[in-house]
Amino acid sequence: MGVANKYVSKKPDENGFIDWSPEEDQIWHDLVIRQLNSIDGRACDEYIKGLDLLGLPLDRVPQLEEINQVLRSTTGWECVEVPALINFDRFFSLLSNKQFPVATFLRRREEFDYLQEPDFFHEIFGHCAMLTNTAFAEFTHTYGRLGYEASKEDRVYLARLYWFTVEFGLLRRDNNLRIYGGGILSSPGETEYAVTSDKPVYRPFDPVDIMRTPYRIDIMQPVYFVLDSIEQLYELAQKDIMSMVLEAKSLGLHEPMFPPKNKEIVGDYV
């Protein structure tokens, strides 16, 4: 994971303003325009509604306070500037306080198509629109509270739940697949792959099944879990998720649906 050292988050000034360069403004513009075209007809209605509420600028990188004004008024969340990488304690602590961590760096032109670590575009364009949705926001808040109190071993199971929902979640609307996961919504390749190719396996949403499913961060997902409605996340937040973790641990992991990794990427699946 040493790749992340190439990027350093920009520090806001005393007024919370981040000085983005003209080159970064152009990269933001190009990323947003490309992805808006990619998600057309593929993103879920809840995401599109949230995107309309955010009113993201096209000609420049937005300031966090612009995003936060919308989030606070809809669900009480806000974005918080963090370094390029944070540990699990910090991550769960922020979510438990309705604060979404955002690394304040933007990918360079040479990594325009794919960046392993989450940058400002991924966090803002991929995730913040869904945080305006009450059901999604409640689930994310509950997830943060549980994760903050969980053991290191249990956090690995919770990580899979986050991966297959917040990052790579799909839902079904009128017999069509729609995207709500930020990892898909910020990636043109995975946007097309997830809903139009015949390669992935689609499974019904089952939290225990999800927590038993290994994933790898450097490949297209071989399996997606599909909600019937975003309200299922709200319903899950009202249940005893940690008892589901115990059940998943007792049942054991499924066999990975991807080939063995080479030595260079050891540690990149969970």
C-alpha cells in the first residue's frame, strides 16, 4: 500500500478553504463530465436526487463547506478533511460522529482512469450524494458506532459489509440494476461492468453471506449483492449486526471468487 505516499492531502487555511490549482480544477471537470455520462441510466434514483441537491460545480473543485451545508441540512452529516490514509480507529470514530473522512488530494492526469487509494473525486462524487439519503446515512452512522467498539477481528467482517454496500452496492429497480455504491459510481470501468456485462454474479442482499465473502481491492468485483430497496439498509441498522458477525465467523469464509494473488499484492484482499 506504499502507493499512497505519492499523494499528500492539501491543508485548508484558517477559513477552511483549500487552494486547488487550475490544473486540478481541469482534472475535476474532466472526471465529473466523464462520470456523469457513464452513470446516466445506471445510478439509483436516490443518488441522482442527492447529486442534484449537492449541485457540484463542473468548472472547479468544490470546497468542503459547500458540500457540508447540504449534508447538514439533509441528514446532519459533514465531511472532514483527513490525510491520504487513516487507521481504522479514526475511520470508525469519524463515522460514529456522522463525519465522513475525505482525503483532500486529487489524482494526477497520469492516473486519471484508476487510482487505488480514494481521492477527493471518489469521496465527493462517489459517496456524498448518498449521504443525503436518510436510510443510507443511518446505516453508515450505525456502522461507524459498531465498528468503533468492535474488536480487530470483528472489524474485518464489518469491512466486508461496508465494501459490498457503501462501496460496491447495487439495488434493483423495476427489474433493472442500479448503482448506489461509491466505488462503482466513481469508476467508469466498473460502472459499465457492474450493470451491463455478463461476468459478475449477483446475489440477494444477505448481511451474513456478505460478511463471509472475501474481496480484492485491485480487480473488478466478481460478485455484487443486490438490495430490493435502499430502505433495507435502514432496516439492517435497526438489527443486531454484531450477532450477524458472530454467525458469519462461526460459518467461516466462502472460497474466494478470484484467482490467487501474486506476491506483489499480498494483503490486498480481506
